[in-house]
Amino acid sequence: MRIIAFNYLYLNMNSESDFIKTVFGLKLKQLRQKKNWSLQDLAVKTGLSKSYLNEIENGKKYPKHDKIIQLSESLGCTFDELVSTKLDKSLAPFNEILQSDFFKEVPLDLFGISKNNLISIISDAPKKVTAFINALIEISQNYNLGKERFYFAVLRSFQELYDNYFPEIEDKTVEFIKENGLDINKDLRASVLESILTEKFHYSIWSEDFEQFGILDNLRSLFVPEQKLLLLNQKLEKDQRTFILAKEIGFNVLELKIRPNTYSWLDFGSFEEILNNFYASYFAGALLISKEQTLEKTSEFLLQHTWEPKSFEELIESFTDSPETFYYRLTNLLSSELGIKDLFYLCLVKKKNSDKIQILKELHLNHQQAPHANAMNEHYCRRWIAVKNLHHLKENETLTDAQISHYKDQGVSYLVISTSQKNPFSDGSNRSYCLGILLNSQTIKKIGFIKSPTLKTINVGVTCESCSIPDCEVRQSPPIRLEKEHFNLGMKNAIEKIRKQVISDR
């Protein structure tokens, strides 16, 4: 049985049968509504049951020849008009949506939206819904939101909907560990995972010098499914190699057939590839970093009364040499197991010989927090601890620190812990990983060092272009977006004064 955290179906309208049933149902509903008949009215006039008619209108069933005759006679239309797949002008926009990539590829079932619900929404107001979808497409084009970024945004929303915690995968991981007698700790050897892949899943695993292929120098792995051959870049460090092997085991244990064959990500053929890649990665994180041990040690760390960067680095090092893997594992467990619901995770990158900071990965649990990615090439706040770390990072150094970031404009504060390091598998770029916890009455009780004198409170913004902090010593751009908002507000106030003056003079 295929195991994944949630089963879902694409809104697959490719088959001619589905299309014909859907169009017939729409036309039937339209004709009924034009006569101001309820389903019960139509049922009485045709002798067909109300539930059967409802299934026809929702595209679930297609009536037989004799029943179509009954329907056409009752509705005052011809048989051919009813069975034709040609839609009239009012329903033409529906056909446009039905045939579009949006309808075929966006996995709305992940969010509890069924095909029939969507059909009903569109059929009630086809022109308005089409206009709305077209507006979304235009916005995505204006902001250079390609298909890849759109799909990753859908995936993030899915993760956030379930607090990035998937019990079925956690359980499947525990089951796999027991079956194979694994001792899960930092010393879990890549050779053990290699043996499982070769002996249990019949893989061939080779180390490859990708450098000879030029641009493939930064490719970490390549899977050749025809031969069950896994090629690993010989430049991989121990933790990178171990994670890739654990992820390959995840693809097999979770029976994820549709998958990407390269790591890092180069291309994808469908959203299912992205989703299954996430599931396999989640499995790898759960396999390499024990849930029970993480909860125990993290709880002990949070109860400390003084913030000490070294203590957090030691916490990471007790599980892995990869801060990224540990930070992300915390997003699985803090909300579901420790009750810390409002948190965010960011991975920022600063390329060699560049001052530009980019957000490579982000995740927001419970609601969209203040620090988030911006697609308009604005300058992220230099007061963020993750950004400060990147600029202070020295060669071959790992730098960890924390601060309380207060967003004055939003009126919220976060405890933000960040670790920065030179990306060991790139052209000299550096990365910062950070975890932010919203400070409220519940979370403050769970963090013993929240009043530690070593923990500074810093006023921060999101981007310089929208920040109201006066005389900021590290501002990279004037607050042009904020100034525009103030200008518009001033215009509104001036117009209101004119109105009042005109009214009083009369």
C-alpha cells in the first residue's frame, strides 16, 4: 500500500468522459435555473430522483438515452442541444478554465476543495471566476512568479496548513528503524544506509567526479531509474551524503514513484514530483534526527535561564553537523509536540562578492509572520540577526546568535535564533538559517532565557523600502514604499478638508 501523509487526486479533467459529464451537468443546471426550478421541481417534472439529478449536475453521472429525452422534453430543449459539448456564451469562460493548466495541475484536493465544489463555484459565476483567475495569472506574470515558484508556494501553504508535521511519515520512519535494527544518532554511518539501499532495494551506488562535466560541478546526486543507479558527487561531505541516502530510502519506503531524479533541484514535470520530494525529505529528517531525543534535549535547552550561543551550537552538534537539517527538524516538532505554534523558518543566502541577501527557503506556521520573502528585489532589513551573521561570518566559521526582533509597525516581537556558515557545496556563498518564535503569553512561559541579559531587543523592519525606523545606521534604501503610503494618506486628508470647506461655504 502506498504510504504518504495525505492521499490526493489531481483535478484530472483530461479524459473525454469527465469533460462530457461535466459539461452536461453544467448545461442541465443552467437550463433548470433559467426556469427558476429547484432540483425538486425538476425531479417532479421528469420522474427522476433529486439525488440522481444532483449527481448529474455535479458531473458524477451521465444519464442514459431515455433519461436525456425525459430531461430535454421537460426543459423545452432538443436532445442534441442538451448532449452537445458546445457551451453558450455565458458558460464559455468555464470551458477556458476547464482546459487551462490552472484547473488541470493545481492540486486543490490537498486543501479539501473537491472537483465538484470548484465546478459549482465556477458555474454559478463563470465570468467573475474566470476574471479572478486571469487576475491571479497577470499578477504572477508581473511579479515574475513562474510555474516553479507558484508550485513551491502551494507546497508551503500545504505544510503550513498541517503545522509541517505528518504523523504517518513519523510512524513509518519509526517502523523502518525497528525493522532494520538501526541506532539513530549522529554516528549513523552512510555505509549502513548504502547497504540498505543495495541489499533491500537493489540499488547500485557510485561516486562520480561531476566536475569533469562543467556546469554539473554543483550537482549533488543523479538517480538513473532505468538501472536503479544512484550517482553521488564525490565532493559531498559526510552529512550531505548521508541525507541523500536517507532521502532515497524515503522514496522507496513511502513508495513514491513520481519523483525528481536530481539533487539539487533542476527541473520538475508536475506538482506531484515536488510533493513527493518533500515527503522523502521529511522521512530523511525524521530518520536522521530522532523525534524523542530532539524533544528531550530541546526542552532542556529552552529551560536554561541564560542565552548562550555555544549551548545551542552544542545542541545542534549532538544530532548533526548540518545546522540546516536541525533547524528544519525543529519546525516539525516545536508546534506539534511542544505547543509553540507561531513560528517561522528562513534560509538566507549571500553570494560571494555580493552584498545582496536572498531568502532561499521560508516556512510560516499558524499565520504569515513579519519576516517574509519579497519578490520585488527590495533590501531585507540589515538588523535581522540572520543578516548580521552573514556579514560578520569569517572563512570556514560557524556563527550562532539570537535576538528579540521587535517589529514596531506590526506591534509584534519574535525570539530569533540564527546560525550562519559557509555553504560547503557552492562557489563561496554563505547561508543563514533562522528560527523565529512569536513572543506571547504562552511562549514566554516556555523559554527560560527570554529575559537573559545576553539577549538584546532590536527594532527591525521587513525591507528598507517599507521600514519606518528613523535614522537607521544600516539602511540600504530610502523607505520609498512607506513614503508613497504617507503621500496617499496626505492626499486623502487634503481631499477631505476640501470637501468639508466646500460644504461649509454653502
